[in-house]
Amino acid sequence: MLDSLIELIRTAVVRLPPDVTAALEAALAAEEEELAALQLRLMLENAARAEELGVPLCQDTGVPVFFLRGEWGEVEPLLAEAVRRATVQVPLRPCIVHPLSRENTGDNTGAHVPVVHRITGGERSVSFMPKGAGSENCSAAAPLPPSAGAGEIAEFVADVVRRAGAKPCPPVVLGVGIGGTLEHAALLSKLALLLPLGTESEEPALAELERRILREVNSLGIGPMGFGGRCTCLGVRVLSAHCHTASLPVAVSLQCWAHRRATLVERSGSWEVVQP
Amino acid sequence: MRHLSLPAERASLSSLRAGDVVKVSGRLVTARDRAHRRALELSTAPVELKSVYHCGPLVRRAGDGWEVLSAGPTTSARMEAYLEGLLERFGTTVIIGKGGFSEAALDVLRRYGCVYLSFTGGAGALAAAAVKKVLEVHWLELGIPEALWVLEVRDFGPLVVAMDARGGSVYARPASGQE
């Protein structure tokens, strides 16, 4: 199991998922601005080179975040050990520090790190989504007025992306969580990022909200690395929970174009790493 | 595509215009938040800082030295608070990063004759291919990402002249909102 977890981490940081590659290729085909197209080409070239050499495609190998589905018992010590070993074997950049002293732990673990989320329901699996700081520093959560509705939610999200500008390495991927409580909306926004690009919500109102946000964000004109152009966002997914009659928590997690993630699933008795 | 040698003299940079695409070769020093802060607090650094790269590289021990595996740029906005101090004290003429500075920084860059070059964020494997050698490393006690890595690079790029030394910038103005 430990070796499978290390392989999961390695795949996630080395290989850009096919859904992201396809989205970048589509964005490049549609791009008319020269500098924007150059950035998209370099992103694709970089992904190819990283995969060929087996090295992390971005030096920011991020905060290690695991999502466990189904019954896993006390697997946490194993996850931390996998991160420690991956830090040496892949390798990963030691990114984790104490929040106040800023002392680096050196092995990418620490108090509550790796971050582990347990999700009920679904096939038994472990997903790994390293979270880089450039995009995470631009993420936001806020209690909106309960009567806000789709228009104001889309406006809030577009405003977060507008203020982020070139900082989160656009074109970005957006995970949006609405409803629940503030921390639950934030978790939903991360779960939304695990979903494959090119899909939409089965709930018509949420699918419409996803399209609306994508339209508004892409009309901002920030473009790849902030150089203008058509593509500021590669995809939006929204997940929702019911909430208190007097509140509407909304969270948006920004993800850079290097939207790295991989999942470990059981296939005919052995563990296999898959990507969307 | 124009090639620049680092360190670069101000005079050789004055003809660069926002939107130009260049490659650079020579000596680059990585510096992030903590190295900037320490250098300005001490008002000195163990290496010259004429060419600064906003980067925290992913490295691996190789014999007595180091190998750079992935070394894309980090978000430059975090270092904007130290920009004027850096240019004034250390005479930096070239900064490489990603995401740019605010519009207010254009005047600072102009006054000190410094250009800001952008490399594609996340393109760590491509950037590492241009790193030929780790010449020195200082302040490792700040942690690997925050240390001063002195790198010899060859044909690093293509880099976009994102903010030039004449007040020009390629950063898109958001289509709506107050900015």
C-alpha cells in the first residue's frame, strides 16, 4: 500500500492529467493573442518534458492533500509516511513550515499535514491533489446575503478572479462550494476541483451557474499568465449543500493551470493510479 | 529573439519594450520573501543581487553539489514590498518572476532602470533545463525554497518583458471593476 501511495503522489506531481492537457490544447487552438498563445504552448511543452523526464512539472509540489473515500480505518500514519518517502524519492520540494516560526519541517509533514479529508459514499479510493500556494493564496470564502442568488454568486466569484489577476497562474480552474457552513463550503470547493474538466452538474440550476461563472470569468480578459486573451479559466464546477435560511456561505478555490491530481482505485485485486 | 547576458547593465536594457520576448544567459540569484527581508534588514547579502529570480527551486543532492529538477517562477507580488529597497541597496537591473507587480511599481522600475521579465508559471521542468549549474547556495537555514541559490543559466526563456524600465506593461487591464 505504501508503494502505491508513493506512486500516487509521483503521478500527481509529474503527469498533467489528460483532461487538463485537452483543455489547454483547446484554449491554444482558440487563442489569437500572440503572447497568450506562447504561454499556452510553453505550458504544454513543460508538461511533456516533465512526463518524459519523470520530474515534477512545477517546483511548487504544494501542500499534500488526500481525499479518502469509503472505509480506510487508521490510514493516516501511512499517508504521512508516503509523503515523507515521496519527498526523498520523487522528490518533492519541502514546502511545509510552522505557521509562526516559519521553520521548515523538511519532509512535507507537520501538524495536520498531510491534510486528510474523509468523504462518505462512492467507490473506495484515495485521491491526491497537491495544492500550490500561488493559486491557493487567491482563494476566498465569504458569507453572502441569503437572498444573493446565482447572479451575485457569479459576481462574487468573478471578483475573486479579477482581484487575483495574473497571480494564480491563469488559465485557472475554479472549484466553487455554495451552502452548508463556511468550512463545508470550502471543502465542497476543493471536492469540485477533483471532478473532470468538461463535465457539468447534473442539477440544471447548478450547471447554469457553472456556465455563467465561466462566461463572466473569461470575459475579464486576464488571459494566460495575465497577458490578455480569450482564456482566463479552463473550467468551473459547483458543488452545493443546503444551508440555514438566514445564510449563504460561498467558497471559491482557485487552481492554477497545473491542476495536478490523481486517484488510487482498486482494479481486480490490485491498486491502480488513474487520472481524469 | 534577443539574448541578454546577465548581469546586465542598465544601458543595455533601456531599449527593451513591454511585449518583447527574450532569452537570458549568465548568473541568476533566486530570492523569495525571507531572503529579501533578511538582505534588507542586514543591508547586505553574501552574493551580488544584480539579477534576481523569484523562485524556490526543487533540488536534489548530487555528489558534493546540487541538481536542479524543477525551477519555475514564484508569484512576484509577494516581493513588491521589498522592491524599492532591493533596487536602491543592491542595484538590481533584471528581475524574473511571474504575475508581475502592481502599476505603482512601474515608476520604481523606471527610476532605477530595472526590467521585469516573466517566465511561464508552473513551467518548472522547462526552467530547470536552462539551469546549467548551481554555483553557490546561501542562507539554507531559511529552508530550501527560501535560500539564495546562485544559478548559471543558458538560454533561459522565452521570457516576456512584462514591465519595462520606461513605464510600459503588458498586464491586461481587467475588463470590469475598479482597477
